[in-house]
Amino acid sequence: MSAGTGSTTPSWLVVVDPQTIFASPDSAWGSPFFGDAIGRIRELAAAFGENVVVTRWMPTGDRDTAWGDYFAEWPFADRPPSDPLFDLVPEARDLSPHPTLDLPTFGKWGAQLEAIIGRGAHVVLAGVSTDCCVVSTALAAVDAGAHVAIAADACAGSTAENHTAALHVMGLYPPQLTVRDTATVLAAR
């Protein structure tokens, strides 16, 4: 069953960027809520089995675009993709049988992800940061025709206020995008 829509279309869990750079309290981008979210992410991944994709944000090498300004603002993140800061956290390394989808964009929805999970897919999103990469992925997925559910308590925002604000914005897109909690997502499977 899908993400609670009653369809028989397989649903997928997309775990957005469970990386050290977003999880570590020592990182300027570390979410203080990541520790709470990762347990729920693992619970969801167990229920979705092979239908799990994990993404990683990787720095682009192109500094001739707005990304040049971005890395000037955040020089700590201007590192080679092989830097351990971009590694998956240990709890996320075994979530998916598929290779990670590594992209130099906030939003992870695009041709590569759609090729894995299918056009018009039913998708549950979890991960970090609710107010950046998760919301960017969700809105692009909806525009591409996917049915999206956000597992709100399996997402971690940069702050509690930003998490709430991002969930509010995503909640404005029903029926294509719904905001749920882990228990509701699991009950609909």
C-alpha cells in the first residue's frame, strides 16, 4: 500500500541527507534534533524494506554560480566530497540496499531519484534538514507528480521554529503533500 492513499502503488522511503555535517553537534549545520529523528528513520526503513533510498548532499565544484557565494558564507563546508563530514552517520549506513544518491543540490528530487522509484510514486520523506533539503525535495517531488508524505517526527530541523515553519509550508499542499507522524505512516502500510 502507498503512503496512506489506499493505492496499491509501491511506496518508497527517501531518507534525506543523514550525514555527519547535519547530525554532529560540532557542525555549524548540525541539527539538535537529529538524535530524536534517527530512531524513527530506522523504524521506517525497517518497514519499507528494499524500498528505501538514502541521499547525501555533496558540495558542488562550480563556484561561478550562486554556490560560490554560498561557500564563501559557509567556508567550513567547502571541502572535497571525500571529507568525513559528508559521510552517512553510522545509524544510516545500512538503511538501504541501494547506493546513496549523491547530489550537489538542496532538493534531491529529479531524474535520478525518479528513475529509481518511478514516476508518480508514493513517497515518504524523512531526514534533515526539514527547513532546507527536505522541503526542497518535497516541493519538487509534488511538482513532478509524486504523492508525498512527510514523516514529521522523523525529520530534524535547524531549529524547532524552522522545523515547525517548514512543516507549516508543506502542509499547504494537500492532497499531493501531507504531513504525518511515523506511527501514522506505519499504520497505513
